[in-house]
Amino acid sequence: MSHKALEQVTDRHAQIVLSFAQDLWKNYHPRDFALRLWDGTTWGPEPGQPARFTIVLNHPGALRKMFFPPTDLSLGEAYIYGDFDIEGDFEAAFRMTDRLRLFELKWGPLDYLRHAWQLLQLPSDPAPARFGRAAVVLSGSKHSIARDRQAVGYHYDVPGDFYALWLDKRMVYSCAYFAAPGEALDAAQERKLDLICRKLDLKASERLLDIGCGWGGLIMYAAQRYGVEAHGITLSRPQVDFANARIREAGLQDRCRAEYRDYREISQTEQYDKIVSVGMAEHVGVKMLPEYFRQAWRLLHPGGLFMNHAIASDVIFYSPSSGFAQHYVFPDGELVSLDVTTRAAAEAGFEVRDVESLREHYALTLKNWVARLDAKKREVLRVVDEVTYRIWRIYMSLSRHGFNIRAFNVYQVLLSKPDSEYQTYLPLMRSAWYR
């Protein structure tokens, strides 16, 4: 829309929105997206540029919901509650927002005041009624056992049928391991489970502890394929019930079980040959990492191995107190850098034996999850509300973007507890894991 066309817009709220948009994106080139207002008015991409995506404002107050105050929480809530939509390439919209960091806008204090005033001229109502999944409310001390149960339950106590619609057949809710970008998710997840078992050098009759076992995919695989006695723990009761039902169906109850339990509640008398944690350390908290690794050390037999598979940030500490993810996705979740994690493990006594990044694999995993979620939208909305669907859609799409631009990484860190002779009994070459 040209400046002349803007003058032809008569609706006052539409004028404010278009003026704000033109100022916000005046230095964004090439502008390869469109903006569509509630009345059908459209501000298109630059001439000659196809619209990779369209931002759809669903009511006159949508822009105010999105940017006042200018936080990721405001923007995320505006999306999940339907104030605006994204049509087209979802990830391209995130790339656009990356370029709108404050240092690129080059706005001064007066600019911010002027734009805040513009937003306040837009109605705060009427807007679509906000219903469905609400932000989490936690009580107690951060990372206490009681509060961790609330935080984990908030995310994972969504009906298992919801996850089953877009996860693989084993219900593995972590990074897969792809041989090629187009490989089927089921095969890639099974390859990841097998890679973990190989790195842990699992042998028949060994005792394996899975900290954060989810719906039991790994403990069942390890018991079936490697003959171990597998014990999984999680802070989600629905996951425990789901996992144990599948274990009984597979006839594995004599070698495999899931339990509702915190890792801090396991007695030191319960010793294990191998320990694994996949996608759970993100819930531990940076202050609790030393205790987390000390507890793993106490529970592990000398000569044992511990595989810690976790998402990491490229900064020392990541835990936005007011962020969208903290309120709607992973409350109290904290991503720490690899060096912080390995230092805490080493201080507990572990020797770091191997580190592998699976960053590209997690981006591919998330691509699969989002595609499957969208393809099953009709079935998803029979199980959960629209807000829940939109939360998972935006969080997984944004996470994929984060892995693609190296804001996030995911590492498998293999740790050993040497025996009295300082032996770990690992193969001399990593090739033994990839046969």
C-alpha cells in the first residue's frame, strides 16, 4: 500500500495500524510479507516481492495486544488467543522478528513514546474472548520437589492422545536422529534410542535408570532390545499410567517399570549400572545442577556410565522471568550452556568421555512435529482446546527456528564414574556406536 493509498483509508484504527506498521518496517528490505487488517485492508509486500507470509490482525485492538507492552509474552499471548494469525511460512515470520531487534530499529526515547501513544489509541476491547488453557500458576520455592511437580505436570499432563497424534509410534518427545532429512520420524526416533543404548554400552541384566522417562519409549526399547532391567521415573502421573499400560501390553513388566518419582527421592541403596536422562535436565535449574549430578553419581555403580541429553543455550544462563515459554510452555525451565553443565558434572566426580551435538537433528524433529500437528489439526481439536493447539504450534515452530539459527543446541554428554582402577571399559573408538 502506498502513502497515497494510506490516506484513502478512512477507518481511524486502520490508519493508526498502517502508520505504525510503515514506521516499524520502513528499513526492512526486502519486505516479503503482507499485513491484512480485520476489514480486509491489505498492505502488501514490496513491488516484485512474493508474500512469504501474511500477518492477519483479527480485530482493531490486535496490534495493541501484540506490542503493548513490547515483550515476547504479549506477542505470544496475542497469537495463542487469536488476536492475530500467521498465514504462510511460519518460520519466515520469526526470521523477520529477529531483524527487528531494538538495536536495528534505531528508535530514540521520543519514538518509543510516540508509538506507545499510537498503540494506546487502539481499543483494548472488543477482542475475542480468551478461553482455554491458561498461564501456569506455581507455588512454593523454585525447584523444590513440590514446585517441580507442578511445573512438569503443567506441560506433560495434557492428554496423552494429544501427543500421540503427532509424535512417533513410541511417543518419544525428544530429538530424533536422522540418516537423511526426508527419513520417516519413526525410524529416526528408533535410531536415536539405539544410539543412546550403544553409547551406554548396555548389556543384558544391567540395571538402567531413566530420569524423566516420559511415556516409556526408551526404557521399553532398552528392555526389549538389550535385555536390561529398566526403571523410569517422571513427575507426570498420566505419563506413568500410559507407560505402565504399554509395558504390560508388551509383556515387559518383569523387566521394565515407570514410577511417579523425583530424582532426589531415590535412595542411595538403589544402585544402577547405567543412567540416562533425555530432555529432563532443562527442568532441573542451574542452581540444582550440582545436586542433580551428585545424585546421579551416588546412584551409579563404579565403572558405570551416565548419558545426559539436554537442550543448551549459547549463553551462560537462559531463563526469562516474564517470557512466553515460562508462562505457557515450560515453567521454571532453564537452558544452560554446555560448559556450565560439564563443569557441574566434573565437580560431582564424573569424567566427560564424549560430547555430540545433534542441533540439525532437533530442527528436523521439530519440522516433523509441526507438520504432523498441522495435518492432524481436526483430530487435535477434538482432544484439546484451540489455545493448547496454538501454544504447541508456536512454541515448536519458534524452537525449530532457534535451532536453525544456533540460539539453541542439543548435546549428548557421556559421563563415566571410573572404578577403583580408574577404568571405564568403554570401546577405544567411537565407531563402535555407529555400526
